[in-house]
Amino acid sequence: MSESHKPSPKLAWEVFLAFLVQGLTAFGGPVAHVAYFRRAFVERRAWLSEAAFADLLALAHFLPGPASSELGMAIGLRRAGYPGLVAAWLGFTLPAGAAMIALAGIVQTLPAHIGDGVFHGLQIAAAAVVIQALVAMARTLAAGPIRAGMAIGAAAGLIVAQGPVAQVVTLAAGAVFGLALLRDPETDAPDDAQIDALPAGPAIVALCLFALLLGALPFLAAWTQNPSLGLASVLYRTGALVFGGGHAVLPLLQNEVVDRGWIGQIPFLAGYGAAQALPGPLFAFAGFVGATAGGWPGGLVALAAIFLPGLLLVMGVLPFWDRLKRQAVARAAVAGVNAVIVGVLAAALWNPVLTQTVRRPADWALVAAAYVFLAVARLPPWLVVIGFGVATGVYLR
């Protein structure tokens, strides 16, 4: 790292506070989180460049686990080293995690109609946030006919063939097209020259620990018959093996915890619905599952277990990602991946963001109004999101 970005308690605290704001205001799910992060850390704070942000976003999409949380961890690692990685995760996860643990006993008493109206308003404003980010990223990462064509092709392909496997194949195709078509002088310059490579030693330890826990936790849980270890084993395996972000975790967790009788089907779905109305990562839903099964200590165990694989993977893979992209050939591939990332975001904007948000023709007007507040009036996203949530919550009572 550069001299001005060496890890320090002050920098780690700065990262924690910045991500705490995101944890309190980043409504709308994983796709919207990308837009919030870009605005906060590329536009406002200039912690990293547009291209570096896209690099980290591509890496987060390649890894299993919560993509937006892994993106945040990588930004924290860039800014303040390993303390920054942990600080970013804590700040972003703490509000939703605490709320889900607290809601474990009361979620079924929430007023359904008001909750639906508020959630709908949050979705509308989050859609506008994603549109704003998509436009800005397209101008930088999909400029020119070749990159624009790659982005459009990726978006069309992912709208037709959905799912995490299709997403990974699309990113790999972007790398291939980048190798073939984007070897130009622009891609010969590193996107963030001030960032030195992270050491390989801690990365190897992190990857070994990731594999060791994945293999050993089920045996330890079965041997000791300890409920906390059993819970940790299930949640760790879920965080380590699920691709596709927060919504993809639902069927895997449902099979693991409902079938075991740790939580009933109705409370499980009610808690998941409440998680979608909160800011921060959807994986914080694990806190609700753990607290329902084992009180607030179970909630803390579940939160730590489901996020730990992503933390170890970011710590273990990012240094090698840095070394790889310093090569000219790899940088051409990364340029291709960056272009298709725009298409990935566009496909996600259509489904699930707009398909789940626009219920009636008037919703298109609300999305457009939210976009005007963001892009023209330049109001902060948190104000627009909360304002639309309150307004629709009152209107749809």
C-alpha cells in the first residue's frame, strides 16, 4: 500500500464508520448495494478508481457467498489492510444483524399492510439507485463499440439464461473477449498503481483455514453433539457453497434449518420477508435463524459462521488477483470482465429489481421520479430511499 494508506486504527475506524452508514441506509438488496458502494467510495470519497471498483466487483461475483459483503470487505482491505476488512464487515452487517436477532421473537406481529407499502417504496427507490449506477459505470467501463457490444450481449444473455452458473460463464466469456479484442495501450496501465500487492503468506493461511473449517466442522459437530457447533457447521457450509448472492441463500438455508426442525416454515418465511425490508446484507437473515434456534448467542454464532467463508476467501484470493492482473494479458481479460460487469448489472436491474418492483404502470413514474431526485436534484440516496419508503407506506396502508 502507499504511505498514505498504511493500515492504522484511525483508518480502520474510518472504514467502520463509512460502512456503518451503508449498513443503516443501503436498502434494496445486493444489486442496490453495489450502487451505494460505488457512489460512496468511488464518487464521494475517491478511495478507489472506477476500474478498481469494477475489478473488485468482478472478483466478488466469482466467489461464493454474499457478493455485496465481499465487495465491501475488499474495499475495506484496500483502504486499511486486514483491520479494514473486518471493520467493513462489522459496519455493514451490524445494523441488520442486530435487527434480525431482535426481530426473531416479534416478526410475526408486524403490521402486514404497512410493511408491504414501506417495502415497495424501498424497492422503487433502490431501483432508481441501480439505474444511476448503471449509467455512470457504462460511461466508464463500456465506452466504445466493442465494450458496449460486450455489455449488451452479457445483459441479453443473462436475461435469457438466469442463475449463478450463467453469471460465472458470462464473466469468463468477458475475459476471453477481452483477451481477443481489448489488447490496446489503455489496458497496459494498471488501474490502481498506488496499491502494492498484498502478501501471499496470510492469503495462503486464509485459504487453508477456509478449507479446513469446511471439512472439519461437520465432523466436530457430529462428534460433540454441541448445538452451537451444529449451527455453525450448517451456516458456514451455506456461506461457503452458495452462489448468486442473498436471494440464492433462501432455498439452501430452508433445506438445512427447516427440515432439521430448528425453525418452523412460517417463521422462516416471515423472517426472510423482514430481512428484505432492512438495509444491509440479506445474509444477516442468518441472525434471525440462529436467534430463533438458540437465542441471541445462537444469532451471533450464525452471523459469524455464514460470513466467515467470504471473509477468508477475500483475504485469500485478493492478493493473487492483484498479482495476476499486473500482467498485460490478464489486464486485457480484466478489461473484458469489467465491460460485461455492466451487462451483469443491467440484467440484474431487469430481474429481479424491476420485475419485482414494478407492479402497476404508475410504478414506472415513481421509479423515474426517484431517479430525478437522485441524478438531477442530487439528493443523497438514503434520503430518497427512506422518503419513498415512508410515503408509500402511508399511501398503501
